Amino acid sequence: MNTLGTNIKEARKKAGLTQMELAKLTNLSRSYIGDIEKDRYNPSLATLKAIANALNQPLDTILTDNDINNNEPTLTARDERDIKKHLDKALENLENDEALMFDGEPVEMDTETKELLKASLENSIRLAKTLAKKKYTPKKYQKNDKSDD
């Protein structure tokens, strides 16, 4: 099971960047990048976004466990549209002031919390779609392309 730091390190190496180069692209220190890769720090969402942008990777790529994703089916353009549709509907439902309540009281969320919730929802929907494809796609139609290993 890969950690966040391992995912970032693997993505950095795949992009052909050194820690110093990634640090310059993200306006972070090289030592901080190293500490993130060694899981000494849990970076903020803004820092994760900056790293993902510098590595030209979607944020969910560095947030998810790549060991699990290696054997998952590929999502099609139609799957991506479905994911977006379900995410938009979920976010629309959360716009209601009373959508999130604890002990009968509405919960106010700041911008960073909303972004984290959106990322979590998108990952959950994407995972559900991928697991459904894996479960319901007959083996003879599943792609077992190991050329990326």
C-alpha cells in the first residue's frame, strides 16, 4: 500500500524531476519536498494542488494508492461524463444551507473544506465506478495490459 509521500515521489521520478526542480516549480523548499516524500509532513490541499500541477498529474493520482490502481479497468470518456454528472448532482445537493447537519445544526464550511469534500466525493464516485466495471465486466473483455509495469 503506497503512502502519499511514495505516490508523490513516484510521480516526480516519472516526470523526470529532481526534488530541487519540483521545489522550484512549486515555490517550496527542497527539504520540505523531501520531508513530504518521507511522510514526515501532511501537506495542505493548496500544497498538494501545486505539486500535482507541477507534475502535470491530476490531484487524485497522487492521493490514491497506485498499487491498487494498477489492476483496475480503464475508465472511458462516457464513464468520465457519468462521474462528472454524479459529482455535479452531489455538489448541487450540498449547496443547500442545511445539507450538512450535525446534531440538528447546519455546518458551515470554508473554501478549503469544500474543496476537500469535492475531491473526496469525486474519488468516491470514481472508485465506485471502477469497482462496478471490475465486478460486472466479463473477464474476456477486461484489459490486462501490463506493458506499463
